[in-house]
Amino acid sequence: MVNVIGLGYIGLPTALMLASHGVEVVGTDYNRKLVETLRSGHTTFKEEGLDELFGQAAESGIRFTDEYQVTDTYIVSVPTPYDKFSKKVDACYVASAVKDVLKAAPCGAVIIIESTVSPGTIDKFVRPVIEEAGRKSGTDIHLVHAPERIIPGNMVYELLHNNRTIGADDPDVGEKVKQLYGSFCQGEIVVTDIRTAEMTKVVENTYRAVNIAFANELAKICRHDEMDVYEIIRICNMHPRVNILQPGPGVGGHCISVDPWFLVGDYPSLAKVIDESMKTNDGMPDFVLNRIYEIMKKEGLTDIGRVGLYGLTYKENVDDMRESPTLQLLESQERHLAAGLKVYDPYITEDVVPNQYHDLEGFLEAVDLVVIMVGHDEIRKNMDRLEEKVVLDTRNICRHGYRI
Ligand code: SAJ
């Protein structure tokens, strides 16, 4: 039996996927409300194919509880925030989950950490917890790091098809864990050591962050001299060895906007390009705010209260607002300039910011300038509704309007 600890964005789909492929699974989370929701047959966030997967896992007998189980395999999938001041990973949730696992885990149990951690975190923060509990890592308890790689918006497909990395102290244990993930994963599964696995995960997200920062910097250069950044990137990408990502209003989510900071925090004198890239991405919401004022001036608009931000989530067609560019813009140093902006997102039903609307119709009636911050399908299907509006399109999805 596998006990999955932490039933959030990664733990839940992983638990459901294992269960629906014949593995006995118990999901544990200390949030009782979340456990109750799952027990009552409901998922806790929206994701393509998740409800169907939940149905299959339920039929296969998956159980949810707030208690840790006595078993031979644990998968820990809890958040790893970063300390905004030091930029270092905050491993407190992982350490505390492992501490609780150790109270139940029998001798020989395998603890698989799925949470993203910076290189060396398992040595620095997890092994000591095992030693403090009077257990010996490598004999009493086997540690493995199996970082997830699935992208919100396409999680179920990617869980099935992505290649995976398993980092283990003991290659035999690595092979056993490979078999476990092989119960559903159709991609290639590479077995390596723990530190390599820790580093690869952070490097993958850093690569994407740096590439997006490059696109954002190009957008700024092109704006300075009125060149079309999208056309330039499109043509450059026709070169066989060039693949530039897209500029946008900033980088959100709990991964790409966070993980690269771990390298800056741990290697401040070495991670120069990464540091600058993260600053470039973090500066984009302010860049958008300046663009709003520039466009208002050009169009003769004077009331910031007649400007609306479309989209609160960190990217299209998800309901996750963590570190979203819209929230960053509203909370920026220049937030006095953002005061009064109207906001709407079809995925966010609760009130989270001032001046928030809950229907597209009402939102559009209240504004003259629409800033597309997120390219949800809803707005893509309703482009004709924007024809009478001034538009600032930060996602390059609208035929008319200003771009960043
Ligand atoms: N973005 C751009 N321009 C682009 C692509 C993305 O501005 O060309 C923005 C998005 O709008 C969003 C942010 O970047 O605000 C991040 O979105 P994303 O779709 O690039 O990535 P995430 O954070 O949803 O998922 C990433 C993925 N990592 C990589 O692609 C290397 C995913 O595979 C990881 O599993 C996930 O992080 C994670 O959990 O670490």
C-alpha cells in the first residue's frame, strides 16, 4: 500500500493515478476540510480529466484520511515555499511531514519526496529528521526523490506520458520505485542519485524562467523602438536551433516564479543570469501598469476606474492564483496607480480583490479599456465583445488593440 502525504495540486492527481492503475492507495492530508470534500466524492480544484480520474480511483477503493498509515511506501507531496528575504527553500513542510511519517513507518520503509527542493535540501533538512527520530537512513528508512514534472492545465495527460526522474541512495530501491511509477507512467523513467534529481527539477524550471525573461526583455526592447516582438520571435523560431518563448505580463504559479530563486539563494555569487532573469520577470506587472497609463493618455482616457484587468489566475484555463501577475500588479510598489482598477476572472468565484466582478457582461459594461492578463478560452471565444473597447493584450490573442 502507498500512503500519499499531501493531497494538493500534485499529491492528489498522483494518488488518483496510482489507485486507478491497481495500486492500493491511502491519501493523507492534515486539512480535515479537504479530506471531507474528497470523501464526499468531490475534487478540490479544476483540472482537465481530474474528475474522471477521481471516479476511477474511487471505484478502485482509494481512501482519504488525516492519519498517517503504517505501510512500506510513502509519497510526500507538500508545498516548498521560499523565504522571500534569503531566497532559500523553506523545507519546513517537508521536514514536518517526514517527522510525522516516521512515527508510523516500519523498518525498511521507503519515503519518496515529490515536492520540489533545492539541491542538497534532502541532506540538509530531511536526513537529520530521520537521525533525530533514532532511525538510520539507508537501512531503517530509504530516501528517494521523485520530482513531479506535470504542467497545470494538462496534468492528467502529462502524468501518464512525461519522462520521470527517480533519485535514490540505493539503486535497488530506485528500481523498486521506478516499478511503482511504471504502473501508470508511459514515459522513460531514469534512476539517478538524490542530489542530481533535486538539481534537474530546479534546472528545468529555471531554464523556462530564463527563456521567458529573454522574451520579456525582447518585448521591452521592441516596445522602445516600436518593433513587433511577436513577429520577430515567430521568424527567429523558424531557425532550426532557436526556440524563444512568449513575452507576457509576468510569471506566476508556484513553480517557475519560485524554484529559480532557490539557486540564487544558495549560489548568490554564481547565479547571475538567473537572478537578473527573475528580476526581469518580476518587473513585468509594473511594465504593464506603465503601459496602461501610456495607453490611457494616448486614448484620452482619464479614469483608472474605467480600466479592467481580465484574468486573476497565473495562466489560462486554471483556477490557481498563486503568484499571479494580476495579483502582483495590484500589490506592486506602484499599487497607488492600480487603485480603482476593475478585475474579473471566470475561474475565481470568491471575492479576493477590490472592484472584482463575477460576470463578463457586467465587467465589460464597467470599463472602457480592457487589459487581457490571462488568455482563458472564455475571452478567446468572446473577442467580438471587445470590438468597441480599447484593448491592451498582454497575451497576443486579440486581433486588434495594443500589445505589451
Ligand atoms: N509564461 C509566459 N510565457 C511563456 C510561457 C509561460 O509568460 O511562453 C508564464 C505563464 O503565463 C505563467 C508562468 O509563465 O504565468 C508559468 O507557466 P508555465 O505554463 O510555463 O509553467 P507552470 O508553472 O504551470 O509549470 C511548470 C512546468 N515546468 C516546465 O515546463 C519546465 C511543469 O512542467 C512543472 O511540473 C511545473 O512548473 C512544476 O510544478 O514545477
